[in-house]
Amino acid sequence: MVDVDAIRAGYTFSSPGLELGALVTDGKSDPETPIRIPLSLLNRHGLVAGATGTGKTKTLQVIAEQLADLGVPVFLADIKGDLSGMAAPGEDNAKIRSRMREMGQDWTPRAHQCEFLTLGGKGTGVPVRASITDFGPLLLSKVLDLSEVQASSLNLIFHYADQKGLPMVDLKDLRAVIQFLTSDEGKEELRTIGGLSKQTAGVLLRNLIAFSDAGADAFFGEPEFEIPDLLRSTADGKGIVTLLELPSVVQQPALFSSFLMWMLSELFETLPEVGDPDKPKLVFFFDEAHLLFRDASKPFLQAITQTVRLIRSKGVGVFFVTQTPKDVHPDVLAQLGNRVQHALRAYTPDDAKALKATASTFPKTQYDLDEVLTQLGTGEAVITVLNEKGAPTPVAWTRLRAPQSLMAAVDQTTMSAMAAASSLLPKYSQVVDRESAYEMLAARIAAATAPPSTSPESPAPGPKRSTRRPEREPQPGLAEQILKSRTTKSILTAASTQLIRSLFGTRKH
């Protein structure tokens, strides 16, 4: 028997919080012991884990709905497409009413304000794109599954383009830089880039061509998605739920997991330091998190760890969603203070090993977690969160409340109509193809190979009208930031931003 009074005291908070569900005792919900999570501690990050079909998606809905109601914007990666149901009210039925009555909690079906995004316009929603330069060599190396030598060479190519003032907006720009360096016109400059051989450049070029043929061209370009568009609220102060539709890119898992990591790094770079606010500025749910860590290089893992560690001071909470805690790198897992663990299966020796590893990651508890984790029903989870003092709460077997929105995907017609009505669509719908590395290098080669004019009477060509749009304001360097700083805190913030930018190789252009 567990100490119900101790658990009840552990989840009694004076500050606002989210209602996750009710304690399970003797197979029934205990309405006197609600399981909650303090709103102010959601920037300490979290993990939602469990086997397929145990209710992880519904848990995301429950958390996202309440965050939005409390004025916190939410970002969700919608891998399977069923989170779109948040835009429609739930279906009232006797089963849900009975469940919520037993838990002693109110339930009213209702919709939430949703924004639908899609990578590069492949799907239904507002297109999301990033420039190659801002995406950076480290994330691109992960997507292309490059070796250490190849990744190092790609970094040199990005450095060369940056030094020569060649903005790389899309894949054709990056290919153009590599083609130039391996051409007769660029071979001298290739020699000046230490550690980059013509053979490795050729391998990179072939990888990029294959990547482009697989349809990745659509994901890179401009207009680039502006991160503040994730932080919007409705007129009545509710947070907007942003859903990134991803079913169309499931064949490129490294791409969408790296794209989500890019969004996190951009959030860190863009947002000001806020410390520990009363409520998060944004909560970011990172679904299929195992894809991010699979075959990740040491520098990539370092970048992820630093980003997760530092981004909480920007008021951003990150929840990783996967099957078992072992899917998440230990250095990142150690930073996830809020845990919702659904059922695990133990059909094989590997499953049994994963079960024991999962149980070992929880605080000391009166439960036999090796047994409980296999007995949890659908919509039940073992939970521990951080209390108002930042200490772990007692582990609690919890029956989770039902989402108020639809627990299924909305129909395609409804989603298309919502996407078409988005205020963001005019901003991002049309691709902008400005003058960038491809055009600049083509002009350079043309000028180098053009025969000299023999007619002295030929008028000098007029100045070429550039189609290039105005550059973004340059980011201040670290020295400038220090000179402008008035407190040690702002100095540390500037240094942290430079660190994340250098780790990922991202550069504003």
C-alpha cells in the first residue's frame, strides 16, 4: 500500500497548475488526490513516454489544452495527424462523463485556437522554411548522415561562403558553392580551405543531389519562418496551439527531427532572458525524440544538451515524447524534471532491460515500478513532477483526465479551410528567390570566361539592378554586446547565445 496522504500533500500547490488526473488506489480513481503540475515549473522541461497505444497523444492534448487556457502558446509536432482534433470540440459520451465523474473533475467539450504549419508546403498548412545558412552545417550533417570527415568539410564550406559574402538560401546555393570550389575557376580557392579535398567535395555534392531528388528542396528557402509567430495569443488572452504537420515527411525522419532542433535553437537565439517566469512563454513538444538522438555525433549531442540546458532561462519548456527514457541521451534526460510514463511492454529480453532502465530513472518510491509499469491501463501513467520548491514529487499512479477537444483528426476539408484562413498564410505562402550564392557565382564565372570587348565605342554597362532583398540587420558580436551590457546577467545571456550559434553553425544573414 502506498502512503496516499504523502502523495496528496506532495501534489498540493498554492500556485496555478495543470490538472493531469487523479491518483489510482485499489484500481479506482481517488478524487481527493488530484495529480497536478505547477505552471511555473514547466520551463524545467519534461518527458512523456510509453509504448505505442498507451495514450501518449491524449496526454499531450490534455497538457496543451490547459496551457492554452492559461495563456501559454504551445508548439506540437503532429507526426500522425491526429492532434489536429484540438481545433474541434470533443465528442460527449457516457464513457468520458463516467471517467471524469469518478475523478471528481469537470469536463466540457470545446475547441482550441490552432495554427497549422507544414514543412515547405508539403501538406495542409502554412509553409515553414529555413535558409541553408541559418540551418547550419551541424544540423545538415545530421540530416545527410555524414561521416566525421565529411561533416568537418561541410563546415569549412559554410565558413568559406560566410567569409566570401555568399548567402546560401536554398540547396542550389550550397551546391553552387561546392561546384565552384571543384571547378577550374575555383580550384585555387579550394586549396586555401584547409582540410577540404576535391574528392570529399564531390561526395558532398552527390549527397546533396540525392537529398534534393528526394524532395528536400521544398524545406529550404525564403521567406524563412519567424520564431515570434509561435508566441501568439488570441484576443481573449488564450495561447494559440501551433501544430506542425509531419506525416508527409515520415520517410525523412532525420530531416524533421533536425528541423525541430533548428526551431529550438532559433527560439534560444531570438528570445530575451526572463529567468523563471510565473508561466512559460512557450511549451515545445518534441515528438519521436529518439530520432533526434539516433546516430548523433558527439558535437551534435553537445549542441542539443547546451540548448536544452540554457533555453529554460528564456521561458521555454521542452517536453520530449518517445517510448522509453533510454531513447533520450542521459545528459538531456537529467534535465527533464517532469515525467509522465505510460505503460511499457516486456515481451522480449530487450524490452525487459528497457523496463528496468526506466524504473531506475524514477525517484525512490513505494511502488514496485517493474510491475506497475506493465500493469498501467490505457490513459494511465506513473507521474512525478517538480514541486514549487523544485524538488521531485512522490511517484503517483495516475488516471489521466480526458481531452476536451476531439480525440481524432479533423477532416481534410476542415483543416484546409482553417489553413486557408490563417493570418500567416499571406506572409509565407509565396517563395522568394532573391540573389544569393547561385546567382553571384554564376555571374562571377560568366565574367571570368567572357571574351574582352574589342570595340572602344561600346558604352560601359550600367550598374546591375540587384534583385537581392535588403539584408537582415547584422547580429551584434559578443564584444559589442559586452560593451552595451549593464549587468552580468546580460553578458552571460549574450555569451550563451553566441555559444548556441557556434555549436550549431547557424548564422543570421
